[in-house]
Amino acid sequence: MAQLEHIEAIEKRLWSAADTLRANSNYASNEYFLPVMGLVFLRHAYSRYLAVKDAIEACLPTRGGKTRPLTKEDFSQKSAIFLQPKAQFDTLVALPDSADRAKAIIDAMESIEADYENLRGVLPKSEYQELDNAVLGQLLRTLNPEELKRVSGDVFGRIYEYFLTQFADQKAHDGGEFFTPVSLVSLIANVIEPAGGTVLDPACGSGGMFVQSARVVERRHENPTEKLTFYGLEKNATTIRLAKMNLAVHGLEGDIQKSITYYEDPHELLRKADFVMANPPFNVDEIDADKVKSDPRLPFGLPGVNKKGKVSNGNYVWISYFYSYLNEQGRAGFVMSSQASSAGRDEAKVRQKLVETGDVDVMVAIRSNFFYTRTVPCELWFLNRAKPEAHRDKVLMIDARNVYRIVTRKIFDFSPEQEQNLLAIVWLYRGETGRYLDLVAGYCQRMLAEGAACLDNAGAKNFSPLPDFIAALGTLRSAVEPFLKTLAKVAPDAVKGEHAGSPLRELDDAIPLFKADVEAFRKTVSEQQTAWGQQKTTNGELKKAVDRLATLAETSRDLVKQTDLLYKLACRLIESCENDCAARDSDAWAARDITRARKAADEARALAVEQLKQVRYFWKQAHWLTERFPEAKLRDVEGLVKLVDRAEIAANDWSLTPGRYVGVAPEEEDENFDFEEALHDIHVELEDLNAEAVRLAATIKKNFEELGV
């Protein structure tokens, strides 16, 4: 298996198991997170070790019939960590309850640090002595599920990031500010596209900017360790450990220094960095003005100083630093408080000077709830010291506040497709029309592939959603049939009546119609796949294709409604038999078989609906782009994007707030309103509230127990 199909489900299950152990112990999140992250790191190191071990051994030289032992260098060439037997995860999992697991884990960590200079003093060790032996055993087993032993790819790198996310949500360390949501980091990395050179993050937290930069290079089928050099600054020693572990877990290295960036520049990268990426603290008001006033990293001067001799707001100190680190070809992308783009007085003067350089490239407004520890909106700033002359006096303003996906009641993010659509706007701005067209074509192809997957075995999933649902419905109908045959001709009309409203009549009439519609859908998918074989990918032809595929998208939505209706009709028939015909009292009513068949039909329904929704979803992505950019060229779109010139910015007090320029998106009749999706969002919120209620109840119960109440 090239990659785990349902990594999200595995992530949630692992986290739930690990968090349950914490909840049932005496440990607070801040005592628990570092040892857990250390074990995730160790498990990932073992995964990478196993992935390359066989290939390395096959190439080891042999002399006198003896094969040379494995060495650290063998694994370094494969971006993996060499593990001595005592550091291999299976060894730790196999320890008996009588063994001192904490000591064994500490020995494992020390053996890795002895081999790797960059990890010395980084990995958690003494922290394991604080955890019960039984809890450690459960943690080790939890992080070693059978399905994860057979996967390849950066699965545990993903899991490491997921655990960071969850601990950030719990504010387990440094108020949760050590972690920037992957959605924002990925968008920043893909806009500035660090292909090679020096990457600096002066507020690097847990190192997410470096990881996403590496992924940009990997997508080019190049080795990030050969192309990129990472430099980071971070004030918190524990966060530095997290960052170095995060890099190592992804096969990367970086020079991360403990430093207060406001006053120190240990890497001496002034005007030398190819790329700067960061998510600095917002609205800091404790920077000593005397210490920074002569700093060469403030080319536009010092923003306002208050009566205490402190910089009134540190946002423009950070922005100035980011700009000054760039070389003449450098690009920067960073997260910033939404207050900064329209701040007045001395901050406005600094902003004016920055705009007048011509190096402000793109501004993206992000709605609230993208962060785990604060609900405020923010903006992404992009600087480019090598902007083409045609854009020197212009700034691309994108208001992405209406672009988001609901993850939980408190957290939003971008779906992968939403991120790609925002990137497509940047591509059009840069004249990269081919990438835009490839994206539209890719959505159409994905739509057709998802349509085919509704009908036939969907690759490794090995199921056929629509045929499987029809079969499951048939099984359920057959399970009820013996009882229906026992009913006399005078049976209640509610079940066997010939009138249109009877459950049996409605179900039996609907099934053949559904089968016919599924076959028509199959035929349309096949025809469109054949037509796609001759598809031209010019903009005009792709637009025609998107319009042509609209019918298939609507059909998939109709089939979703029919699928749900059929299952409801079957349930209505069962309930009518039980409530109106005393079916439970009949020997012909196989209650257990019917319950089992009903559950199987519901599961098949859910899979069919999920797969059908993918068809329309990918069509909607293509349509979203072609509707807004019909000529495959950048244009102003009300409420979304506008290319603004310097004169207009000057007339607006040098504001860089996108919403000030793009206007408000016109009110649209939501003909695509998806009731099921809306219901899902409500369900997500309810689940989150229920989970929060359970946590609060457990905390209250524990507090009462401690008080002896």
C-alpha cells in the first residue's frame, strides 16, 4: 500500500487513545505532551528505518564471506535515522510489565543522541520517569497499530503534526503558540515556492514552515536536504526541542538557535536569505525601543514608542526584520495580525515606505478561527524583492474570508482544493496560465474518476458503492419478505395496500427507478470518460467541458437524494410492520437478521452517498474557477480579488487590508445548498460540545474526589 487510505481516522484514533490515558491519570497536558511527542518521534524513526533497511542491506559489501555491519552513514544517505536494536520500537513494545520501561526508553533516546550531534540534548528522557510503567506500556502499544507497520510515505510525519495540532488546541505548551495551523503554513510555502537556497524563520516555533518548504521541493521530485538550508530562531528551549524533533521526523536538519529575535541576530543573515517564512507573536508591546532603534534590520525606522520607552506595537518591527533579511531576489511570506495592514500614525509611515519599495506582492485576508489558541482573523503578507516590472507598483489583494472548511465548532481550515484555488489566483497574477488550466483539467478528470468509483471497485477500497447499496437494500427487502407473505389479503393498508402512500408500494416502485437511474449514470460516466480521451485543454475547450459535465454533477446530487430516500422507505416499511402489524410477535419476523441487514444497508448508503458527493464536489471546484476567471486571466472579482495600484493604496491611507479594495461578494441564491452538508456541520458542532461536556464532567468529578466530597 503506497499510503494509508484513511490516515485521518488513524490519527484521531491514536490521539483519542493517548489522550484517554492522560485523562485517566494524574498528568496535566503540559506534563504529558513532550514524552508523547518523543514516542511519536521514536516510532516514526523506526518506520523510516524499516523502510530503507532491506535496500541498504542488499547493497552492503561482503569480504571473506562476511557482510559489513550497518552504519549511521548508510541511513543518512536515505534521510533515515540509524537505530541500534535497543532503540527499535518493536523492542520497546515487547518489554514485559516487569521491565523498567522508562529506563529502556531513556537508553533508546541516548543511543540516538550519541549517533546524531544535532539531536543531542533534544530528545525527551527524564520526562519518562514521571509516567507510570503501565501507562508507558499502553502508550507504546497504542502507537504501534498493525496497519501502520505496512505503510510507506510520510505517515508518521503526518501523525507528528496531528499530535502537535491537538496539543496546541489544549494549550499544552507555551499557550499553544508553538504551532501554526498547517493550512496557513502550506499556503505560505506554496505561494513563495522555496525551490532552493536559504530559508529563515525568525519565530520558528515547532518548525512547520521548514517542513512545508521541504514538501514544495519534494513535489518537484528533488531532495530538500540538498536544495534547502534551514535557519530558525526561537526563544523557548522546549519549543526548540519540538522543532528539531519535527525536522528529524521528516528527515530534515536545521540550525535553530535559542534567541530573542527582537534583540539578536545570531545567524547574521541580514540581506542574505532567499526565503523568510514566519508566524510571529502579534501586537507585542514590550520591545525596548532603545535596544532596537539602531538595529540595521529596521530600514524604515522605528514605529511608535510609548511613554515607557517601549515600541507601541511590535508588528512592524517583525515586518521590517523580515524584509531586511531578504536578498535582492528574496521572497517572504508571513502571518500577521489583521490590525497591522491598516494601523495608523507611525506604523502607517513605516507601511508607506514598505509599499513604496514596490516589494509588497500579495495580501491575503483570513477569517477568524483558523488558530487553535486565538479566534482573531489574520492576514498573510507576501514580499518579493524581485517582482517583475509590470507589477512593481501593484499589490494583489485576495479576500479569502469566505473560503474555509469547518473542522470543529472552534476550528476552521482550507481543504486541499480550496488552497489550490487560492493558489490558482496567484498563478494567474504571475502569468502562469498553464498551471491554472492543469488544475481545472485535473478537477474534471478527478470528477470522472470519482464517478467511475461509484460504480466499480474503487482501487484499494475494493467496494462498489452504488451496486453494493442496491445489493444491501435487496438483502433488507428479502429479510422482510417472509413476514409480508404471512399477511392476509386484508392486511392493513399501511403496509401492503395498493395505494400510492403505502410503504411497500413506495419502496417497490422506487427500487427499479433507482436501478434505472444508476444505469443511466453509468452510461453517462462512460460516455464522458470516452469524450475526455479527445479533450483539448485550451481554456475555451475546458470551459465547454465544465459546462458539459454539469449534468453529471447534478445527476450525482440527485442520486444522493434517491439513495437516502430509498433507505428511509425501507426503514419506514420495517417500522410499519412492527407498529401496525405486530411483526415482533410473528415467527416469520427474523428480527436479528432484519436488524443486521438494516445496519448493513445504512453503512452501504453512507459509503454510496460519500462517493457520490465527491463527483459534484470536484466539478464545483472546476466551476468555481471557470466562473470567476472565464478567460483564464486574472480579473477583479467582487468580494474575492483585485489587483490594486499604488495610487489607490495611497488614496486609502496606505492600507493593505484586502477587504478595503475587493468589496463585498454579491449575495447569491444558494442553489447549491447541501442540506446533508449543513446537517454534518451541525453534527460536528454537537459532537464537539458533547466531548467538551464529557471533559468538564470528568474534571468536576475529579475535583470533587480530591475535595473528598
